[in-house]
Amino acid sequence: NLSNFSKLIDGTTDIKDIVNFNDLNYTQFEIEIINSFLNWENDEKNIAVFNISNIALEYCLISNKKGNAFKLESLKDKVFYLDTNIIFRAIGINGEFRKHRITTFLNKLLEAKETLVISKFTFEEIKSTIKYYVSTLNRKYSSKINSNIFIKYSTNADFLEFYHIWRKNRSNDSLELFEAFLLGEIDKIKTEFKIKYDFNIDIDFTDKKIEEIILDKASSINTYKTNEKNYSNYIEASVIDAKNIYLIEKKRNYQYFNIFDCKYYFISSDQYLRKWDYSINRTVPTVILPSQWMSLLLRYLNRSSDDFKSFVSFLNISNNEKF
């Protein structure tokens, strides 16, 4: 947390190592114990965990001269580009638990008068990812599978389970209809959270110099993720990440040193992309985890027990979900 916040408040801070909970090689049994504690329904516990984790933020603000004058206004009127994984969580593909905490977070962004955006690159990735997973369902699909039984014994909240939740008790369960349903759910959250599409991008990505920059970034992201995760990453996803990050860098116009004067960010639940960004970025990070901004918002906005619960749920150790 100290590393996370110190880099946000002073972008020139040199961060040598960013440690995530998933890097600590807990056993599955230890992960279950930690997550069970975090998910324990207890309001006092949630407030205590928030206060403890916020000590790092308080320290960084106190030790930074500009942080002493930090006010809520410094958090308002930011522009957040949303990653594909945020959108999929918001419609429930990773389960109701993650859907609830992401939608709570998005509501908090609205309360702070932030602008939420989906770039044309992310929108294309959303559509292609849906199409791909629907095609895999086509190969796995069998009318003999009882959706109610599948849901009962399913251990992973993923695309296949999401399909069976949608499919159960339906007379028309065609995959075309399911694909249309998914796109309709995305339209719903776009309306609910006042998300804008950014399709009119004034950057010529066919320009050879820009194309080379994007490929260099994508290669760097892809190599970093492959080394960190110990399995190959899809270069196509890294190209989308590279385009979004390049777009935000151009929007910032290289005038950014800390969260006080920086307006544009990329919100993602991808821990590895965030670590890559911290490792190469010599100014305020581009990639922000929902939990990071939630910490800042909860310090300055009105807070409900549900807000604290959502914040604490962000601390769950990932079970390597796909989306």
C-alpha cells in the first residue's frame, strides 16, 4: 500500500518492487482462510480493515507537502477509461459477488462526479471476446446438460456458468440469443453508470511510428505478463492494452506528476498490467486498480456499511479467474 499510494501522490517516486497478495505463494488452504475472514459478514471488521489499510494512505499524504492540502475536489472531474475485465465483472460474468463490488465502485465514481469511458479498442475487445466464448459454448453445448444441476456443482464463476444461469428454465436457449443478451446487459450498465463511448479518437494508429510504439508496448506487456504468470499471454490482448495506455498518455499530454493534476486513468482489475505500468512508468501510473481509487474515495465521501464491505472484498486473493 505504501508503494501504491506514494507513486500516485508523487509520480517521480521510484518503485522497485510491487508486491501483490498473489505473489506470496499462499497455499489454497491459506487463501481460503484469508478470504473467509474478508468475506465474514461483520460491519465492524470491515471498518477496521479499511482503517488499517488506510494508514498507508495517511502516511503518504502527511509525508508529501502537497498531500497536506489534499481535498475531495482533487478527486473530482477525472476521466476513467474502463478495461474489459471491469465491464465483464459489472454484468456478472465472474459471479454476483464481484458484480456487486464493481457496481458499488462504479456508483462511488459517479458520486464523485467522475467521467466513465469505454474506448473503441475496449469495445472491440468486448465484442470479440463475447463472440469467442460463445463459439466455445457451441463446441461444448449439449441440450442434455441440466443447467440447474450444472450451477449447483460448478466451482468457478466464469463464462460457462454465466451461460447456464441465463439458460436455466428458458425455452429458447440459442447461443445467438445469449450473445444478444450479453450485449444488452452491457448497454444497461452503460446507461446506469452514464458510461460514454470514445470512438472518435484523433490518433492515426496506421502511422508507422505510432504502430511501432504500440507494438513495442504490447511486446513489453506481453513479455512481462508471461514471465510473471509463468504461462503464455495472448499478444492480441496486450495490443489492446497498449493502445488504451497510449491513448491515455496522449490525453494527458505528458502533463502529469501526481493525482492532483492528472485527469486521465485506466481502471483495470489486471494486477499484472498494473505491475508492468508501475515498473516502466516514471510519472503517475496510468493503470489504477479499483481498490486503490476506492480507498481514496472512501476517505473523503460519505460511507455506508456496503461501501466498506465492497472495499474489503477487493482484498480477496484472486483464484485466477479468466475475466
